[in-house]
Amino acid sequence: MSGVSAYAGQKITVKFTGVETDKGGGTTDFVIDDTALNQAS
């Protein structure tokens, strides 16, 4: 695998998916803060 360098200069999409956990049919909210995409050597 060549890592993320193959995507240099390109637009990518990162998707976060949540799951409903309120059994009463309410809304489950989540907030994403301070994300990073790192390449391990």
C-alpha cells in the first residue's frame, strides 16, 4: 500500500457515520472536533 501520498493535491471525502441509540425514537447527536489524517511509516 502506498499510503496517502497517492492522493496529494486531490480532493478527498472523509465520512463519519453515526448510529441511533435512543430507543424512544429521539435524536442522537454527535460532534466531531479536531480531526487529523496521518500517514504511518
